[in-house]
Amino acid sequence: MPRLHRHHLVRLARAVGTALLLSTPVIVLAVLVQERFAPIIDLDVQAIRDATDVTRRHDGFRTALIVWQEVWQPWRAYVAATVVCLWTWLAKGMKARSLWAFVTMMLGWNLFLQVKLLVQRARPVVDDPVSQAPGYSFPSGHAANTAAVCLTLTVLLWPLLRTRMERAVAVTLAAVVTVTVMLDRVFLGVHYPSDVTAGLLLAAALVYGSWRGFVRPSGDHAPGIPTDPTDPTGPSTEATTRPKRP
């Protein structure tokens, strides 16, 4: 097998292995949910009752939740993220990094749907529903896809954020968006807390695992890596700036 192919297989194995390892809490949570583990089920049901009671008492809050739900429909988030990937590719020359981000997000979109179909948890049942949503409940698609988009775009844009303030703002914005979408799903009564928690954990496992597969390990000199000044798979600056021996 050519060296380049072996190199790619090693990276793929590292990415998949890391993602699977970090997904262990989600797998455990999915099993407990399917087995109707009483402590989790009771906590989920009580949280939905309390959250929807709050939403019913405040019409403005309910309207804001529904608007936020529509804004962060997965397809809208991915269209916007794809535009960002095209910009970093075409305007900033970050070809490899942009391709990594796009592929990671598309894999996540499909993965989260497949996990829903595998677990097949029913949506919360509320006597006086605040909102309704189709499909299965675990994990929350809104939470998982929003987290995947926010995490991936933060990593993608990181080299372009030159100051600590810019990076702090980016991280804070990504966290606020993700957490508010998670809360939105619970207060609308369309997802249990365990659903949105699983969505966040699964997205984080996917993005970090994918990133581990993308970054070139120290001492790896496999050929055929695109030149990209912000690409961690490219030649290191240490190697290119080291003075030549006389």
C-alpha cells in the first residue's frame, strides 16, 4: 500500500477512535434512556413540566423561543456555515482547513440524524403543549447541529482571530448561541434535558475527533499535503525558518 494511503488510514483511525471514545457518555446515556432509567426519566419529565409552565405564563418569551428555533433550523445554520467556508477558502486561501470544516459539518448533520433513528426516543408528551416538533427526540438535532456549527467555525476561524479579545469574543459567542438553543428546546417542551446534553456531547466528540484526524502529528512527513499557512497539516514554521547549517 502506498505511503500516502497508509498515512490517510492512520489519520482516519485516529479521528474515528477519538470520536468514539469521547462519545462514550452519549452511548451510556442512550442506553439508560432506552431502558427508562428512573432517575434520568424522572428528572427529564419534571424539567419539561417546570420549563413549559414558565413558557406558558409569558407570551413574549414563547414568541422569542419560537423565533430562535426558526433562526437555528439546521439547514439555515449549515447554509450560513458553508458561506463562511467558501469565504475562508477563496478569500483567505485556507483551502485544507475550509474543506475540513465543511466535511466535518456535513458528516455531523447526517450522523445526528442516524443516531435519532437508532435510539428512537419519543418526544416529550405535555398536556398543554407549548410547541410541537416532528421526529424522534434523542439527541436534539437543533442542539447537536448548532454545537457542531459553532465549534467547527470557531476552529476554522481561529487563525484569523489575532488578539485574545477577538478569540474570547468568538468562544463566548459560540457558547452563548449553543446554550440558548439548548434551553430553547427544553422551554418549548420539544426535547428533554438529556436530549440536548447528548446533542452537545456528540457534536463536541465529532468535531474534536475530526480535528485530531486533520492535524498532522509531530514528525509526520507524508507527501501530498496542501500548502496552507493556517493548515496544521502543512510544514511547520519551525522547519521552514530554521537557519541552514554552513
